[in-house]
Amino acid sequence: MPPNDDPGGRPPAVRVAPGTGPIQVAEGLVSADFSQVELHVDPPGSLDLDAETGLASTTDEDCATLLVPRQHGQLPFRLEVHARPPVVDPAWDAVVELSLRGGGPVRVTGWAGEGAVQGPVLADVDLRARYAVRDGQAGSEQFHQGRWDEPPAEAYVVQLWPSPPAPARVVKAISPWSQYWTFGQAAEAAVQRLQDVPDPDRLTALLDAALEEHPDVAAHLDAGDTRFRAGIIRYAQALFLATHATGAYADLRSDYTALGRLVDARVEARRRP
């Protein structure tokens, strides 16, 4: 980071200029908890309050929640400021974007502010923020196997560059852990579309719709990779939430073994003429 030449104690704002590669980089460990870390932009900067991608969502004008594939741990984060949109690295398995306004310092912190990777003061311009994870599925499996003493298998980056405001979006979600989170909005929309289908037939129709909407996931499941049930199960959970007051599906809500078998049965049904 450059020396602090601001008598008020803040580093100088980054002024964007032509060039390749990041203008400024900060790296460090961030303490995650509840599968969350946070992206902060201090006033007068602000985040898009309508941003929701499943993996990144704004909670107020100066904080966005970033979800990670493990419940807790010290995670390696890299914060980059660019002059122009950086290339999406093909090694990333999860990539989402949202908009913000600069003007204040930016940082990535642990959940509830624990630990930080401190970035620069951003120029007072419209910016785009990209949150990306590499090897997130490996990190998720490492955590759930209890290998907590090992260095994290995954890595994280937040990239910023000048860009007009635009809706938040999912750029890439090719791993089961990221699909579970990013499929949420599509799942809610599918439940709404099928609201006239009576229960319990609606669950079968919903799972079939999910497999149709995500043919890449269906192909993984057809090949026997049961890890990819996660995104399809997210559809079922959206239905369970919508029907909670009716008591429908009470036998399936917490029976993930039975729910997994049901997903597999719908995959098998797709094979039949």
C-alpha cells in the first residue's frame, strides 16, 4: 500500500488511469464465521441496496455480506483496484458482481468486523465490485471433512473498477456449494410459477423444472456426481418455505436422504423416453 500522505490519517484516493493489471492490491487473512465475511465501503461511498446474488448481498449502504464455502476459519483474501474490467479467471468456480459508489475507504472484514484486509480510499466515481472464489468446492469439502488444521484449499478475491451502475448478477456458479446459494432466486420464481399445481405433485414438478433450467447440473447428476444435488435441493427448500404454514412436506423438510433419493428419481425419469 502507498504511504499515508493524508494528515487526517486516510490513505490517498486511487485515481484510475489507463493500464493493465491492478492499480492497487491488498492481501491478508480474514476471519469468517457463519459462512460469512463482509465488504465495507465507508461514507461518502455507498453500495447498491438492491444487490442480491445469493453469494453477495447488501445489508445496508456501507456493507455487503459475502458467503464463503466453510462455516468458519481464517481465509486468504485479495482486494484489487483496476482501471478497467479485469478478465474473469477460468479457474474461479464462483463469480458475482454488484455496483457501488466510491468516495471512502474499502475493506474486507471478518463477520461482525473481526479481522480486515484494508484497501484504499476509492475515487468518488461509480464502480463495479466482483467477488470470486477459486476452488470453493475443495474448500467446502475440506471443512466438512473436519480438516480444519490444514491451510484453506480455496482462495478469494474482490476486484473493483470504474463502471456505470448495473444490476447485481451471477457471472459464474459451476460448483455445488455456489449453486446452492445462487439458485435461490430462480427457485423462488419457479415455486411461484407452479403455485397452481397441487401438493405434493408440485414438488415433483418443481424438481423437474429445476433439472430443465440447469442442464449442466442434470448432466453431473446423470453421471453419478451426487454433490450436485445441492442446487436442486435448494428448489425444494424454497417450496418447503412457501408451504410451511400448511404442513405440506413435513416428512421431507429435514430428511435429506429421502430428498436426495427423490432428486435421483427425477434424474432417472429424464432418461426414460
